[in-house]
Amino acid sequence: MSFENFHLHPAILKAVQQCGYTTPTSVQSEAIPKILDGLDVIASANTGTGKTATFVLPALHKLITSHVRKQAGKPAVLILTPTRELATQVSQAIRTYGKNMRVSSLILVGGMPYGPQLRSLSRPVDIVVATPGRLLDLLNRRNLDLSLVKMLVLDEADRMLDMGFVDEVNDIADLTPDDRQTLLFTATWDNKLAKLAQHLLKEPDRIKIETEPTQKNIEQRVHVVDNLAHKNRILQHLLDDDAMKQAIIFSATKVGAEALAHDLKDQGYAAAALHGDMKQGARNRTLTNLRRGRLRVLVATDVAARGIDVTSITHVINFDLPRFAEDYVHRIGRTGRAGAHGTAISFVLPDDALHLERIERYTKQTVEHHLIPGLEPTRSLRRRAAKKRKYGNSGQRKNHYNDPKRKGSYRYQQPQGHKKRQGAAKRNVTQS
């Protein structure tokens, strides 16, 4: 199959060909014809499978073929994304695929001044790409009207729910017409999403692309580390390798990202942090510097790095291992873009053994362990696995709700011989 089989408008097809794309991905092949037919669609597919083009191309086609009259502050297409970075990526895709047609799009995200956004809303607009918080703010100010929305797209809906936007999404959807077309895209599926879909979509066509959660062109490695100091020594060794052209380092916290970026800059590396507390102007400058090669290292949190699409990223380093397997997949998907080879390296503390096991079960892959001469760990994950078998846990027995030896946990069991020892204790008290 080729993109020509979709019978897209020639202006859109020309833009796709100018991008060098000839064969659609699996999710595009299955979803685009159904979207063009006007069906509500739920598409579950992993990161890097071309979901953005899956809804952008049909949206542009419907705009150019339906001759919808543009009105100020009244978009025909509304696309909701969980983060500013992802909204920026979607807006870029709209400009790329719509460059041969007259289409006006607007991005509405937090962290940006209201003035430019309000002035843009005073002009006719076809497509609005927004994060839920800023969109609701503008709706409450009556600067935006959703009564003409023909297509509502929820991009990375699972992440929006994880970030607590379920009420905002429902409120926004209630302000759009009942006869709209609704598209929901997600990497994962659970009961919360099913409940949201039941409320928002009408007889949706469910598309689930069964692919490996990770890309084959990404080499994955694990370095077992003893502590923070050990992490820093291994990180410096990796950064001294010329093969690492550009890297994204993932930190678990905003404070950790800032501190690590500061330390790397002090060591002479071209590094910067990216996290949710930064103003949008600073975030945009940081990403521009990354894309232009002015930064070699970006230290980011999960939410901030969501949606980053920079083909020159050769390495992803999990300085802190993510607690959710889905986040691991999204993280390493920042490298190996556009078919290039990428390397994903994870630092794993002995206490992280359970999280690594969950990642390997989810990805259906065993990540190879690597050792650096002179920087070998003194502790082993194998010992933690033994404790897991013994205690039915990751070995974290103290202060853990799942501790089978801690009263109050749902896995608590009386130790063998407990009653016997208790009876012996009573006899001893009686005898004394």
C-alpha cells in the first residue's frame, strides 16, 4: 500500500511525497481510511508508529475538501495533547503536511503570554492544537468557541489521564457539537480510558497495532550501579565517548534534572535541563538549541521530553530508571528516530530490580548487562532476585506496603511456627 491509495487531496499527497514518505505505517494503513469515512476511531499503538500523521492527514483532507468557512476563534478541528512539547510537534506536522494548502493553525499552551494567543484567536482559524489547562482557561474567558468543531482528536490520551486531565477533557468535549467525529490515540489501554472512550465516542472502530513495544534499531544496555557517585562516574565515561553525538538523559525529578545539567555544564559539556517548571520561551530556546546541534546533552524529565522528535539523538540514558514500563518505552523512543540506529542505556540500582523486571516483561526483551573495566559495581541484582523469590517481593522488606512480613500489608502471612513460639512464650511467662 502507498499513500496514494488513501485518495488524499493532491496538495497533501505532494507534501507527503516531499517529506520522502511512500509507504504508510500499520496504524496509518488501518486508521486513515476509517477516519476519512467519518468513523470515530480508537487507535492503540506504540510510540514512533506514525500516529501524528494518522490524524493530521485526514484532518487536512477534510478541511480542503469540505470548504468549511473559517471564523475567528471558531476552529473546525481541535487537537488536545498532554504536553506543550507534543503540541509543538503536532503543530509542526500540520505545517509540514499542509504547506501546499491554505490552512491556519494555532497552538494554545500554558507558559506562554496570553496576548499573542488572544490576537491569533481574533483571526479565522482552522485547527487549534492545545493542552487542556490553557484551552479551558481561554474558554472560560469566552475567547474561544467550540461550537463549529467537526473533529476532536485526543492525542496520547493515556498520558492526559495519567496527568489528571480527565475532568478537563470531558468538560472540553461537552462544549463541542454532539455530531463531531472523535479520534482517540493512545499507547496503552486500561479501564479509565475505556470509561472515557465510552463517554466521548460513538460506536468507535477499535484499532490495535500488535508490535513490539521497543524498536529493533535501538540497542539497549543496563549498567548496575552502587549509588549516585557511581552513576556520575559511569556517565562521565560514556560522555567521553565520541560515538555519543547527542544524548537525552532522563531524571526522575525537576530538581535532579537541574542539578545534573548544572554539574555537566561545570564539567565543560554543552548541556541544558528541560522540565515542566520552565517558562515556555526557555523551553523553546532549549529545544531549538538541541535541534541545531548547539546542545550535546539534554537532561529532562518524562513529561518535558514527551513528544521530542530530534533525529540526531544517538543515545538515551536513564539516569533514574522509570517506575512504569510505558515510560521506559517512550524514553528510549527519543533515539533511533527515522530508522537510524540508537542506543538506550539504563542505570539500575540494586533496589531497582523489580522495576527492571517489569520493563523486561512489558517489552518482552531481556536487556543486556554491560560492565566498564575499572567501574564495576560492588553489588549485584542477582542477590535482589533471590530475595524476591524468598519473600515474593523485590527484596524491599522494610517500609513497603507489599512486604509479606509486615503486618497491615495485604500479603502479610504469619511466620511458620508463630503459634508454637507464642505458646512457648506464654509457658515461660507462667513458669517465671
